[in-house]
Amino acid sequence: MLLYLHIPFCHRVCPYCSFYKHTPGATSIGSFVDALAAEAKSRITAAPRTLYLGGGTPSMLSPGHLSRLFTALHDTIDFSKLDEVTLEANPATFDAAKARLFRELGITRVSLGIQSFTPHVLQILGREHSVAQASESVSILREAGILSVNIDLMFSIPGQSKDDWETTLRHAISLNPDHISAYNLTYEEDTAFFESLRRGEMRENEDHDAEFFHLADELLTAAGFDHYETSNYAKPGHHSSHNQGYWRGDNYLGLGPSAVSTLDGTRWKNVPDTARYVAQIQSIGHALTESETLDAEARRLERIALGLRTRDGISLGLLSPEARQRAAHFASEGLARIEGDRLTLIHHGRALVDPIAAELV
């Protein structure tokens, strides 16, 4: 089982992010931490294989709040049995002392939300860190003894040129991280970017997206990174165990406001409201707001959509006879490879994973 904890707090709300998040405001972070610890104690009934703290910005929790949360987690979970413990972090929210605390608490992997190493692109994205801070954050984590460091990057950002993207990629490579995630910007509802797209102030361009995607693939693989999932590249021994579990369809438990869980074919979601989340944990011991049972067909479709994103691909047994014919066509076009019972996307097919998946489900 995978374990995910959602920390909803951010110093500012980025215009492209659709995850549930908010500035602290009048919210008591101490009460939230206590509620999250109580939910962990009551909901964790099986030993997790990985622990992932996402958000929001988990690294903006104070040293005291982080220590309080992890003390409770250590009382509930045997950290020696975990493959990895990941913390998402903003470079502007920690220093050397806090990074050392990350390591002392048992965090083995930090995922840095850097997005770009170009100043004007950082400004467009509303990021609060500078290029210098982002670069220094990698060194700080190394010196603190964090075992694995990931850098999150984003492309096809409004105002971002191909040269900007190449500069960002080469700068990221020069910092020698263990893992790089390179995400194509998507315009999600309930974001400022989506509203700009709707008004015609921003535009999507699939050819532009593909060009940026292939530049990342070229530069990162040449630098020794394994392109093991559509948006993810890793040095040997640094593939994300937690994310690989999601792509395989493993059971996962989500704690915190808005967190989603899927266990043994049942999926449920916590209330996407921090104040209500805390109140429900305090009053009834859980924050569940909706639940559904995934039938065999729903799980099959998810396995296709997620599996095609990975280097391992999918079993042809997941496809209908008609979809197998379409898969053979993609292979003949050089977009996919069929070996034995496996279908994997290759070359330009990897940039077209979403439309190809839509043709096969």
C-alpha cells in the first residue's frame, strides 16, 4: 500500500495549480497537524510501502509542526519498512537547518517544485523563489544528506521560448539531481491560467508541446537519465517507488483534506475543505465525503491509461480485439512496439500518450 498525506498550505496560490490549496489565513496549522496525525492513527491498518507528503507546500510547515507530525507518524508506521519517504518542497521555504531536520525525521527523497530556471518564466508562474535560491536548494539538500533529490520542471508555459526551455533543462542537468520530472503545462479548471485560456489570452499548441517534449527527452537521456514514464526521468536507483505504484494500480491511502484513496476496488475522497476536515476528524474521526466502487471495466481503462505512460507499457490482454488492431497500426507507424504480450509506446508515440490511450480504451 502507498500512503499519501496532503498538506494544503501555500504562501501564495500559483495561477496554474489545480490541487486543493490555500494560504494559511485563519487556519490553525497546529490543529491541522493534530487532525492529520489522528487520521493517520485511525486509518492506517496495513503497513505502507511508501510515504509521500504533497500539497500545497509541505516544506512550509515550521520545524515544530513537522516534528510534531513525524513523531506521530513514527508512532504509527515502521519507517524501516518504507521504500522511500518523499517530501514536496519549495526552495524558498527551507534552509540548511531545516533540510537537516528533514533527514532526521526520516525523509529520504525531496521533490523540489522549481518549474523553471528562467527568471521571467518564474514570474509568469507566480513562483516565489529565484533562480539562485532554486540552484542553492539542491546543494543544501545534498549537504544535509538527503538520499534522492528530484527537480520538477514545466514546459509549454505562456511566454516560454524553446531557448528558455533548453536553458532550464541544461541548468537542471548541471545541478546533478537524481531525478527530473518534466511536465507539459495543462490548463485545469478553477485556475487563473484556465480563465486566461477561455478568454483567448493564452493558447494551446500540440506541435509546440511535442517539440518541447522531445527536447527534454533528447537532453535528459543523453545526460544519463532513464525516461521511465512520460514525464519522469531518473538516474539508476532513483526511480520513484511511490509514483510507480500509482502507475501499476497499487492500493493507496490518502490522508488530509481533498485526499483520494483507492483500496481493493473502492475509491473515496476526503472533504476538500481544511476547516471542515479538522472539524470532522475531531467530531467523528474521519473526513470522508464521497465513495464509489470501481468495477472491472473502470479498472481496466485506468490500467491502460496509466500503463501506457510507463516504459513497461501494458499487456495486450487489456485490449479489445478492435483495440489490438489499432495497437498494431500504431506499431506499424513507429509509434509503438509490440513484443510478446506487451505494448509500449516509443519515439513520437510517447508524446502522444493521451490521444493514443483514448483510441485504445
